[in-house]
Amino acid sequence: MKLLLFTTRFAPESVGTARYVELLAGGLARRGVDLRVLAPAYGPAHPEDQALPYRVERIPGGNVSFIPLRYQRVCAGLRQMLVQWRPDVLWAANGMATRVAGTLLDGLSLPLIGTVFGTDVARRLPGRTPWTWLESVPQRRFYSRARRLLTISGFTRQLLVGKGVDPAKVHVVHLGVELPLGVEEARATAPGRHPEWQGQPLLLTVGRLVQQKGHRLLIRAMREVADQVPGVLHLIVGEGPERPALARQIGELGLKKNVLILGRVSEETLRDCYALAWAFALTSQEVKSYVEGMGLVFLEAATWGVPAVGTRHGGIPEAILDGQTGFLVDPGHPEQIAGRLAALLQDREGCRRLGLAAQAHVAADFNVERMVVQSEAQLREVLG
């Protein structure tokens, strides 16, 4: 069996869809699946690909910012790969990949598998603008022809079936996350590297600085939290177009000592943030049909034993067991968010108890091995 895993988001990108493909490909390769990953080139060379246990084929210009040209180049790259390598199965591993593959269906006879996250369905079935409507045509064609569609959450499955996709071909395979190594060592050494953060109730947020992640809502709630929890510190890791507006909001609310936007950070600094955090929070909400299909960052926080506060939105309630591994709040009620955070950040032992439960929950239900085994089973069924 030869599997072509096709994606338009891959390393060095660190977004959830790119990380998913890395983990899926690595796991399947370790289980003996003969596969190649077809992904965009982000520069003239990718020497890091040589260390991977599978072969990565890069599409020159596949990450160009002008989207119509990106489609053209990626489509040409996929067509060439199908002719040259002749895989037995094509797996489109993200939304744009399903749309690109959907433009080539007339010349394809091999079995198709697709991974569905959430926003691609919400924004394009039907399309909300002339452009997204145009994109939805090949996406629907792919969904119609695919033998299997794997969704990352029960929420995404419900969303997809609600758009008229055959429920018999839609299966839930939850995202998997790796358990970090050296957690206790990081907790012991991180205070020495960041003495300015030591001893404070520390809240962590990791996510792109875009409207749908709800950063403005969370910062608004932090005004009340800062009044109730002396010395509270909220670290925001991430970059995006909302950063100037968020910086203004922090200043206007008098939170410059309590809320810090770190932007992009190194892997070592991110580990330190998780090691020092008392709790994690991200208040995602639906904006222009953007939805949170699962919330990978909640699972990553849990692997560090950090409990999370998230919104009752999208697939987040599948990542957080309300009252057991963290808490769920309503996105339209900042006072509710503030109350939950303040209570949590005033109870260090309570944070630890919830964090241990979150860690056990992720280890049992969201580990990479489980994701890979379930994905391989679906692949084998498709091949008959």
C-alpha cells in the first residue's frame, strides 16, 4: 500500500492542522505504512525533512500569499505527484487539500480519505461569499467521492452531517497530542530562567491573535480578575492582526502590569510558560463562521497538568470536562469568565487537582497512539 498524505499546512508552520499531519504521518510510518507527505515549500530548502521517518515532497511556491496562485501551484504539484508516484490512496489532510483534490476528481480512480476540522465546513457549506461559494464546489465534490471523512470531534461530525454529507462515511477520530518529556525538570528550572514570573498566580493563553479566539473578551474579564487576585499575571503567547488592538485594550483597562503579550516565543520559552502556569484560558467564539473544531491548545495544556477555562463553543466541551478537568463558560458573559478565573487562581491546590485529572483525561482519550491506530484502521477498511 502506498499512501499519499496531502496537506497545504505543514512544518515549519505550527498551527494545529500542520501539527496534526506531522503526528499522523509519523505514527503511520512507525506502524509500517509506506507513505509520502506532499506539502508546500516555505523556502528554497527544507533540510529538516531529512530527519523524518517518511519522505516529504515539497511544492515550490505552494505557500504564496496570493490564494488563487497558491491553488494553481498546489494543484499542479498534486497532479504531478499522482502521475509520478501512483499512490494507492490519497488522503487530503486539511480543508484546502480537499478542495484542491476536488478539482481533479475526473481523472482520479483511487480511493479518497479526508480529514475535516470545522471552519472549512462552517464557512463553505454553503459559501458565505462569492469566493467561498466557488471554493465550496470542489470541496463538496470531494466529500461526495471520498470513502472516508474523519472529523476531529463529535461537534465537527454533527456539523458535517448537518450539511447533508452521508453520515455512514463520517467517523470521529479525536486529535492526539504527545505527552511532553521532562515536565518535572521544567517546573524545577523554569523559575530560574523567569524570576519575574515566579510566585505569581499565572494564567496562560496560547493562540493566534485573531477575533475568533476571543482575546478581547478574556482581557476584559481580566480587569475584574486583577481586582480580586493580587499579583495575577496573564501571559498571552501568539501573534496576529489583533495585536495592536489588544495592546490598546490592555492600556485602556490599566492592565499593563497584569497582562503581557509575548508574541511568538521559542519552544523552550513555551515549555517554561506551561511549567509555571497555574491555569490556561482561551475564550473562543464564532466570528464570521470561524469555529473551534476541537481546541488543540486545551489538550496541550492538559499534558502539562494545567487545568483550562474554555467556552461552550465548537468542540471545546469535548476537550474540557466541566468541573473535572477545568471549566466551561459562556462566551457572551465576561463576568462569568472573570468569576471562574478568579476562583481558580485563588486556589493553587484546586488547580493542581484539576490539572492532574486533565492530564489523565488526555493521556487516556487524546493520545497520539490512539489517534494513529484509529486512523490506520479507517485506512485499512478503505482498502478492503
